[in-house]
Amino acid sequence: MSITAVPRLSVQGLAKTYRTRSGDVPVIADLTFDVSAGEVACIVGPSGIGKTTLLKCLTGLQPITSGSARIDGVEIDGPPEEMALVFQEYTRSLMPWLTVEKNVRLPLRHLRLSAAEREERITAALAAVGLAGAGAKYPWQLSGGMQQRVAIARAIAYRPEVLVMDEPFASVDAQTRFELEDLCLRIREQFGMTILIVTHDIDEAVYLSDRVIVLGERPARVTEIIEIDFGGPRDQLETRATAEFAELRTRIFGLIRKAG
């Protein structure tokens, strides 16, 4: 998929410091990177480097201490309407007393949509994640992988410009993880969304990304931004078996190990 040169998400000199009784604790220092429209970018780095804190700043859940983050040039100073967030803990984000269809419907309540358009979005979102016949079920009746599909369907029904995912596949088995990774790429193609993912899985970052943003040092900085271009559709077996995949995985692992 071709990537436009215009950044959808722009981060410039972003820093985050927590104020405590014992003094200021800097977590993120001077992060600068762009994510282009239609791009899948993954953020990786050692545990505790501040990846989740960064996502909270980018999604407006926490204030930025200094610097800026913008969507289409508009500064983020609260949860942006153009953004949706998928959490790792899908069991906490889904409402167990609501059906799958009603969970997907939740974020649409505040949008000015006709009844027909609302139903079309719900139907399309469930079909996109392979749950076309599951609307009447409850989350607790589904497997973990299917529950995460519901969380993803809820996000894409909202039709955000930027889909942010925090370790979205960490709580499922390996086979389901591969299926959800491919689902993520299909969503990008079908809906033209820009996707930003935080992950600890280096193989996942290499497989999914157009670019991998590697964080290091403490407070966190961008160590390197690595371009990834496999030159065609990705396949879980063929892509992962290439020498280029192995080289990229080793390179990123080396950066993270050095930073850690």
C-alpha cells in the first residue's frame, strides 16, 4: 500500500515528567516522529521505558509536559475524536452484560448518524473481523481471540483516522495472534486507517510495520526509526522465513538489548 508524505500523526519534542513528593521523575524526553496517513507503525523498546505512558499522552489520557502531538496539524489536548484505542485487556474494555452488537454500538451513540448508517457501520465492522453471525452473543460466550475481535470491531465501527493499539494481541495464543495480526493489516487496507501499535513482540513489529520506532535510554528517546518494506502482501509463513525478516528482527533486538 502506498504511503502519503503527509503525516497524520506528528510528535515533536514530546516529553513527560511525573511530579512526586520526592521530586520530578522524567519518563519521556524529546520524542520526535511522524506517522503517515495509511501507515502501520509499531513502537518497541525495553520494559519500563515508557511506551504505555507515551500512548496515554498521544491519546489525550495524560497531559504532555512539553513538546506536542498533533493529528492532521491539530494539537492533541484531550482524547481526539479522530482516534480510537484498543487495549490489551479486552476483558476490561468490553461490557459483559451487553451483547456483541451492543458493545460495538457503544461509541456510535454520540455520533450524528442516521439509524441506517449506524447499523451499516456495525454490520460492516463485525463482518470485517469475522464475527458477522455473533452479534447476539455475549462476550463471555466467546474465546479470548474473538473477544479481542469485538474490541477491534468497536474501534473500527467508529471509523477513526488513527487506530491506537496497546499490546493488543499479548493475551491470546500464538495461532490467534497470527490471525489477529493479519486482521490488522486487512483493516488498514479496507478502511484506510493509520495504525499505531505498542508491542513487546519484535517479530510482530517487523511483520506488521511500515516503520518500527525503537525507544531507548531513560528517560525515553527515539533510538532509531527503521523502514520496513517487504515489497508485497505479507504472509505469516513466507514473510517470516525470509532473510530480510531475520535481519530486521536481529537488528531491532540488538537495539532493544543495548537500550535495556
